[in-house]
Amino acid sequence: MVSKAQLAQYLLEDAWTASLQRGVDVRPWPWADSWPVARLRWADEDIDMLVLFGAQGSSLAFAPGMAEAENGAKMISAHRDTHFQFLARLQAGDTIELQERDGVWQSWQVEVAEIHDINKDRLWLAEGELLLVSCYPFEQIEAGGPLRYVLRLRHVETPVESAVIASRPWPVGGLDRVLRSAK
């Protein structure tokens, strides 16, 4: 599984580049049931990987998968023995970066690590939160246990991100309408 996941990153890279350039989802190969939706980076350890749409098992063999809740919370999950081996080394206060299809890099800071038993616990996602999820324990030989390692991250606005947001145009009629109503 490790070599398939590593090889897929090269094919996914081409699809991600095309997605950013064209502004549409691009499948990495014709029969793929998923496509890249984000890039995840942890600069401290030179971690850089693409993230696929959805978190179904067939996609997780190739890359981490992302699901988004109605409240804007995001959950990225991956196997503990391939893409998410590094989660064990992330600590509270560490920062990762996430780039979605708009091309803007966002910084996310680890707040807390939790261990959940999927047979007993429900995993709640707070509005706007990012969760990184993997099986646990990391060194376990047998796969498929009920424990999940969950990192909860909060968005940290950086000066560069603030400048990008400030430079975006107002929605059509947005600022104009506000200025007219103030007269």
C-alpha cells in the first residue's frame, strides 16, 4: 500500500495543478472516484501532500481524504501507517498549512490531541474547525481497531492571508450598495 500511495502523489500533483489553473475538479486518472481538493503542508518536517475529496477507503489508499460539514468544519483522515504517520509528532501549538482550490494558503494551529473509540464516542466538529484523524495507536501491527487519534486545529490568520482577503473585490453591488445607503 505504501508504494501505491507514493506513486499516486505524482499523478495527483498533475491533477491538482490543472484544478488550480482551470478552477474545476480534475481527476488524476480516468477511472478515479475522487480528485484533489487541497494540499496539506507541515513545513517543520518537510511534509507536503495532496488531499482527496471524500474519506472513503478506496481513496485513502492513495492520499488523505477530506469531508466538510455543513457548518464549515473540515475533517481530513488518512492511514496511520502511510500519509498520517507524522500526526504522532504534531503537538499543541504546531502550525500546518492548507491550500484549497482558491489557491490561498491558510494556517491552522494544533489546539489539542484526543483519542476516541468509534464504538463509544461521537466525533463532534465545531464550526470552522479542522480535524486531522487517523487510526490509533500508531505502532499497532493489526489494522482496523476502534481507536482514532484526533487533532483539533483552529484557523490562524496570517498577515499574508489578511492581505489576500483584503485585496479581493467586494461582491457585485456589495460595497456600492453599502456606500449608497449611507448617503
